[in-house]
Amino acid sequence: MPAPGFRMAETRDTMPIARRNLGKSWAVIATALLLSGTCAGKKISPLELRVARLEEQVAALETARTRLLVTVDSLQVLVAAQTREVRERRAVGNEEVARLQTTVASLQTELESLRLDVSELRDRLQFEVAPGTSGTPTGAATGDSPRALYEAAYQDLAQGKHDLARLGFNEVLSRYPTSTLADNAQYWIGEAYYDQKDYERALEEFAKVEQNYPSGDKVPAALLKLGMTQQELGRTKSARKTFEGLIERFPSSEEAGLARSRLSGP
């Protein structure tokens, strides 16, 4: 039976090149657009600057994710080799193997977080510019709009201001309950509690995403974090059920791939 590490490496090596270089490609396109506008003597709009910054963040996260994938693959191969050596020689090596497996699990968790960050940035880009609008925002992003409130709350969360971020996201929900950002806001309330290791509250908030916005695009991500939260609380059976449900309902989603990794992980 092939070692887990080799299977993982094989899968990632066959990943479409376009997907692996998505972040870099977006960044190059955005930069080119800005340069072309500058050369033509046109003033760069605030929207173009926001989009360019977001594209740079996506590219940076994709690069970090790629590095983590390489590290995870290498450690998986090392763990497999160590395990075989322990079994063959019946030597004392269990402690080292366990340490490496813990490191792999930690890196996989960090990788999951990066993937979710990339997903959120892509969501934000889709809200910023819609196809065929020639750079025109899909909705007002200034003043008292749901987009402005959401962006402010997201920045607070990124800076570790969890309480302030939750207030902002709750304001989006109370004032704009039918906004396309409502399910996103609900999801990030759960993330704020999860970051603070308040897993009971996080569990409640992640569950509300599917309950209140069953057709929202944040449902797969919320189910993934719901399962992860259940694992943190030691509810392994519930977590397995949640992951299996996610895989069944959204089999081709990136969250389903992460759920499979959680089910087969150490």
C-alpha cells in the first residue's frame, strides 16, 4: 500500500497549472491594467487600487499555501519512512513519529486557514467588480452601505479586534438581513469566536449560516468549520457526521477536500 505522503504529492502534482498559478496571474493582470492606465495618463481610481491590493493578497496567500503544501508533502513522506523503519526494526521511535505527525497536523490546519482566507478574498473581489461593468462597483462601497460596514468589520477581525468585529458583522445582519453579504457576516462571527477558542459559541454561530442562509455560498465553509469546532470540543462522532454530510452535499468543493483530509488525517 503506497505511503500517504506519496499519494498526496501525486494528487497535487496533477493539479491544473492554471489553478496553482491563479493568484499570481490575477496579480500580474491587475498590475498590467494599472500600468496601462497610468501610461495613458488616466488617474487610477480607488476601486482599481483596492482590487490591485486584493489581488496581491490573493497571490501572497497562494504562494504561502504552495510552500505549505511542499512542507506537508515532505513531512508526510518523512513520517511514512519513520513509521516503516520503526515497524521493520522494532526500535524505539514512536515518540519521534508522534512528534512529526503532530507537526503535520498543525501545518495542515494552517493550510486550511490559508485556503479559507484565499476563498474569502476571492469573494470580496467578486463583490468589488462584476463582469461587464468596466470596473464599476456592484454596489456602493462607501458611507453606510452593507459593503462598507462589512469591510470595516472584516478589517477589525484581521487586526485581532474580535469584539469590535462581531459588533460590525451583527450590524450588517440587523440592518441588511437580505444582503448578499449576510451569510458571510454570519460566518465571520463564528470565526471570531473560533479564533478566541470560544468553541461553544463558535459552534452556535457556524450552525446559523446553514439555518438562516441555506442557499448562501458560505454554507460549505461553515460546515467545514462546524466539524472542526466539534473536533476541538472532542465530539468526534458529530464531527465525522458533519464532514461526511459536507462531502455528500458539496463533493467538488474545496471544503469537501479539506473534510476528506480531516477524516483520514492523524
